[in-house]
Amino acid sequence: MNSTNQIPTQEEISKIESKMPEELRRVPKNQAGYYEEEMPPWESFDEKIDENFFRKKPSPDVVKRMNKSIEELGQLFEGSDLNWHLDGALNISLMNGAGKNPDKYIGEHKDVDISVEKGELEAMEAQLLKKGYGFFVSRIENKTGKMIMRRVRHRDFDDSSIEHLLIVAIDENGKLRRDTSLNFVDIHIIQRNEEGNPLGILGTPMPGKWVQPQPIEFHGKQINLSHPGKVLYYKLHQGRNYDFTDTQQLIEMGEVTEEDIDDIERVYEDEFKTTIEHGRNIFEIIADQISPEMNADTIFDIIQSHPELKKRGNMNEGLKKLAEKIAEAENKSVDNILAIAMNLFGVEKNQNQKRQELKLLRQKVKDIKEMEQIRKEH
């Protein structure tokens, strides 16, 4: 097999597939030629969180399952030099020493998330095929509420706001395996700009060190952790109650530095500027279509007709209020419409909250470092 610097040819991938059982290669397909299977939706994670929004202590059986899952993750990428690393709170448990002491798990982790390079998907597919795994995407069927798992090849496996990207184990009959500890691995694809810089949630550059694996040894297997700064950045963005408690534990472990806070502040400010620029581009098109005598209903129709806003059905109520405020305003310039929208949707307010939050986190990082220094001196 070629190294990851040399993408395997279709012939090489075909050789790997040819060694697999025929049943695995001849899987059932839908009309579009893809293998599909129906599954019940994922279970809610809420019951795994206590009243203070901390993860509940995992049972011995859950610890065994998580250990086995991580071991199988190491086996999955064994022998490859693909650029991958863990995402999410599992990093926090492993940074805390869960590999040596099961009590160091900060709680139960519902799944395994990893980041992979977009340019390495073809090489990764070859690696997965050797191990009995494949690329899948999932979606929720609106009529039944069930989840549809669809197997795809590397060329059809990419970031999507509609479908969920996964690595899934397959049995000898070509069906989804449910007897492996490692399964349904969430995949986040590292996107890069023309300069080769990795991109964050809003498409703004992130520090390159955030996508460099931080390898550790776990039960004899190499596991690539995520950079603490990246873990903190995504936890702050997700903003669920247990994300805040996860963040608290990450910082108390002393894994986060002031430099990490600096990096997150820069990314946040770049995202804020990008949001403003993006909003201006949208409202320039809308403002050109609005005349002084238009009422709120007509303005709402214009706003909703914009391709990007049209697909956001969950924003209709907010967009109606925006149309009303634009109709009431004497000044219907791009700048004023943008200002109205920013105020209505709390863009500046949210950014100020992020700044304040990072200020508090910075102080907490400082306090923890000072306490560490005091302990060393005494």
C-alpha cells in the first residue's frame, strides 16, 4: 500500500475489495446504486447528564466498552500515517489519564468523533476496506423519523449540512455490524483554504497546530488526541450545558494555556468580521430591491427569496420581524438594514458575551498556573 503522500490508485483499492468476501462486495443497493439500511434514531444523551450538567460516572461495563472502542480505533489506523485525531470530550478524559486509570474518565462518552483530511479520503477508504469498515452518510427520513444509512465511496463523502458523515463496520454479508465496540464513528472533514490553512466553523482560518495530532499510547495502541485549544474552541461554539462543564474540567486539568485563549480570541474576531461581511453581501442584494413605499409583507417576500435565507425555514419568524423594522425605518440603506439585523439577532451582543467569557476563562487559566507554581515552590 502506498503511503498517504501517494494516493492509492483505483486498481489498488479494487485489489483490497477483491480479497473481501463476495457477500460484502455484493451488497443490496437502492435505485441510485448505493447500499442503504434503515435504523432507529440515535438515543438521547440527556439521561447521561446529572442535574448540574456534568456527565454521570460511567459504570464498569461502560468503561470496558469505551476502552475497547478506543483500542479498536487504534487498530483501525494501525500501519497508516493518515492525519487523523480525536474530536470532542473524549480528548478530555484521555488527557486526564483514563487510559491508565478508569476513574479518570470525566463521564460517559456517547460516541467517537474524529477529524480527517479532505485530501486523504481516498487513502483512508483503502485503509478502512482492509479493516472491514466503510464510509457512510446518514439522514433522517421525514415520513418515518427513522435514520437511513447509505454507503458511499470516497468521492461522494464530503461535508454536508444535510447528511451525517460516518465510518461504519460491515459484516461478511454486507450488512451493518452492530457487534463491534467501535462503530458509527462521526467524521469531521478538515477543510483548507488556497493557502493550505485549516478552516473553522465559519470558514475562517484556524491555527495550523490545531489539526496536528497529539499522539498518546492507549493500551498498546497509538491514539491521536486533538489540540486542547481546538477542543476548547469547539466546546465553546457548541454551547450545550454539558459543553460548559466539559470546558471547566479541561481548564482545571491545566491543559489550556493563555496562548490557546489568544488563538481562540483571534478566531472569534475573524468569525465576527466574516459574519458582518457575509450579512452585508446578503443585504446589498435585498436593499437594491426595496423601495420606500413597500410594506412589511412585500419586504419579507424579498428577504425570503434570497437563496441563502430561503432555505432557513426556522428563521421565518425572525425574518418577518426584520421586514417589519425595515418597513418602519426611513433609512433603508444597506448600512442601516445591516445595523437593524445585527441588533435584532443580537450579533454584537453575542460577540460581547463571547469576549467576556474568554476573559473569565483567561483569568481561570492564570489562577490554575499560579496555583501550580505555588505547589512546586512548597
